[in-house]
Amino acid sequence: MTKLPDHAHYVIIGAGIHGLSTAMHLAQGLKARGKSVGEGGTRIMVLDKTGIGAGASGIACGVVRNNYYQPAMRELMAHSVSVWERDPEAYSYHPVGYMQISPEVMHAQVGTIYEQQKAIGYESVFVEGEAESMRYMKGIFHDWQARNITSVLHEKRGGYANNMASMRGLAGKAKTLGVEIVPDVTVTGFRSGNGSTAISAVETSAGAVRCDEVVVGAGPWINSIWNMLALPKTISVKGRDGKVHEGVRMWHYMALQEGTLGVDPEYQKTNDGRMPPVIHVDTDAPLRSDRDGHLITDKLWGLYYKPDFHFGGVQGGAMPAVVTPDPDDVRVDPYGPKSPEFVVTDNFADMWTSALAFCQQRFEGQHPKYKSEPSGGIGCFTPDSFPVFDRFRENVYVIADSNHGFKMIGVGELVAAELLGEKRALLEPFRFARYAAGRLHPVSNSPFPWS
Ligand SMILES: Cc1cc2nc3c(=O)[nH]c(=O)nc-3n(C[C@H](O)[C@H](O)[C@H](O)COP(=O)(O)OP(=O)(O)OC[C@H]3O[C@@H](n4cnc5c(N)ncnc54)[C@H](O)[C@@H]3O)c2cc1C
């Protein structure tokens, strides 16, 4: 059985993108301050009930983009993209760019994203008008045919990273700096004492560890850790209408729908033979089945896709599905493709392969190549579907990304700075107090809860 030390200065729960990035940057920050990290020095322990990348980070599609309607999200993402760019090889990051291809209902909002990208120096091209958008897209893919598109935002930075390879890269860097990553240890509770709400020890399946600071990077398991910390199940939210809504559930779940078309990834190359940007299309044109022609939807819908050697085909997804049970009753384990409940269905396969064919002629009639293997996974969302990065119980730093987060590799750097006493303005718009104060992020017209 794993033997844990009696004490660690920092106990980090979860070896996903946030736990590992925080640990690595914390170790870097301590070393820069002349401190040694590891046994005999400052101990940073990352505990995971399974192992590195066992949660959402290990199954994420891996898309890295700036495209957000909320200014605070965009600035945060620009910082994270710069962290991905620091070591593309170690993080298995592919800077192919990202395209947001939109219908008229999103035109003006995407235009503001472009203006603000210019203002923060994030390189992108904005194409407006139906004919111009078609011409631009055909210049990249000769077979482009998506309809009801009136703007294209082409981000020249961003792209995607290979989920597990990125996790291994981060973990390797963290270990080299003296971080201890311990698999197969489940956090089961917390201790506090002496009349303080601060956590004095973390209880685990391998015994208790006294600690000075706790960092929670538990991804879809945040609801259970939140309950262990006795934090409120319901909160007050001052809405955009100025009214206070009482009793809003702090967490809710959604199921992410993703899959892979088993074609050669090279099949999706651009006209000039290069690997293409990640494509995200939203449209209000009716979607018909590429299989039998039936109407799938005549409401606003969207999809994203990229060729990916790691997934072995063209991989991507569509809008998430609502998970209805009370969050305390949602069975998060077994997670991801191993879940008997939260994997995608044939309906998704039909919708997504039809959406691919809607966008590019080369995908017409390709639906039999859809890989019928379990895929997808659930994410845990906050009341406004944007992250919470904040301190609770005095010494517990919660990183709850509301499922935006594989791309947010930089959040760990910002959190590490705050743990070392330096406030970071980029994190301020994501404090918990925003709900009671009504400082909510603006909502976009996108059919996705994370745009
Ligand atoms: C199918 C899918 C596709 C996605 N695609 C993208 C994408 O393309 N781009 C993007 O930016 N984001 C994407 N996301 C979202 C992104 O994956 C998550 O927001 C992010 O990975 C969360 O990282 P994390 O470190 O918070 O949690 P996780 O990666 O989930 O890590 C949490 C870890 O905590 C451990 N843990 C949980 N409870 C305990 C406990 N009690 N004791 C010890 N350990 C515990 C788990 O074992 C797990 O390893 C996707 C999500 C899903 C589900």
C-alpha cells in the first residue's frame, strides 16, 4: 500500500491539466525564490485516485482556442495559448490555428471577438458576408459547402494538443522539479481544528496528510470534493435581470458528445497539402441525415472537428447533452468511455457525420467509417457555466473550470503565483463572489454553453 508522508506543504487533488500545471509552476516559482522542492524541502504532493490523466484531461478532444465572447475568458485563453507555445514538443501541441464559422445570428458578436483580439494582439482574420465567407473557406478546402454562413473568424494561433501526451509532458516536467505525483490514493475527507475553518489535514485511502495548503483540481468530481469541504450545495445568484435568485444548485452536469470518423487523418488536408486548422461551425441551416435524408434539426446547431493521428481519424464533437439527475446522484465513476451511462449514442453518430458532410463534400457517404467505440464524457458546470478560481476555507484553492479547461494550461501558472502571494488580475473575474454580486459574464448566441 502507498505510504504517504505525515506532512506536505501543498496537497494537490487531481493529476489532470490543472493539478499538474499548478504543481509544475508552483515548483518553478519556489525554485526561483531559492527554495528546494521535494523531501527535505517544500513538499508538493499531487494525489490522484487513479493516476495521471485519468479524468477529463485524458479524454479531451484537446482543442486550444481563444474564441470566446466573454472578454475575461479571451484574455485568460490568450495567456494559456502563450503557455502552450512555450514548449509545443513536451506538451504535444499542434499550433494549426482555429476557425469559428458562424451564421448571421452570431455575426455581430463574433465581430466583437475579432475587435478585442486585435486589441490584445491576438492574431486573427475576420471575413464577413456570405459570398466572401464561402470564397475564403473554398480557398482552404476546395469542397467546402456549409450553408447559412456569414462570417469566418480565423485565429492564427491555437490549435489542439494530444490529451495524454500533454499530461505526460506536464507530469514529467513537474517530477523533474521535485513534485511528487502519487496514483491510487483517494481523498476521502478533510480535517480542521482549533476553531478554524482552515484545513489542517487531508484524509485519504492511504491515511491522513497534514498540510498548509490544499489545491482542488478534481474536474468532474468537484461536486463530491465540494461536499466534503461542506461548501454550499445551493447559492444565491444575482441575475442579469438584477433579481436575486435563491437556491440555485452550485453544480450541474452535462455530457460531452464526441467521436471519430475512422478515415486517414491526411484525408482532411487543406488545398495546399497542409494540416488544417481546427474547424468549428455553427449554423441555422436545417441539418439532414447523410444516411437517410431525414431532418435531424432545423434549430441552431454546431460541430467541431480536426484530423488527429492520436485518435486515428477526423475527431470532434457537437453540443453537449443535458444530464438530468441531481448532481449528488450522478455516477461520475467509471469515467468517460468506461461509463455505462454517459457515452454517445447512434443519434450523435448520425448527427455528427451528417454535419461533417454538410460542411465538406469529401465527408458525404462516409458515415459507415464512424468508429463505433465508446466515447464522450461528463463535465461539471457552475451556475453560469464559467470557471470558479478561488480560495475557500482559508487555505483551499479550488480550480473548477466548468469544463472549459483542457486549453487552460496557463491557469496553473496563475494559481501558483497566487499561492505564492501574488494576486493575478486575469483570475479576478472568476471569483465565487461574482454570483452574489451579479458580476456575471455575458452570454453569447452560440448553441454551445462554453462559447
Ligand atoms: C469528452 C470531453 C472533451 C473535451 N474537450 C475539450 C477540448 O477540446 N478543449 C478544452 O479546452 N477542454 C475540453 N474538455 C474539458 C476539459 O477536459 C476539462 O475541463 C479539464 O480537462 C478538467 O481538468 P481538471 O484538471 O480540472 O480535471 P481532470 O482532468 O478531470 O482531473 C481530475 C483528476 O482528479 C482525480 N480525482 C477526482 N476525485 C478524486 C479524489 N477524491 N481523490 C483523488 N483524486 C481524485 C481524478 O482521478 C482525475 O484524474 C473536454 C471534456 C470532455 C469530457
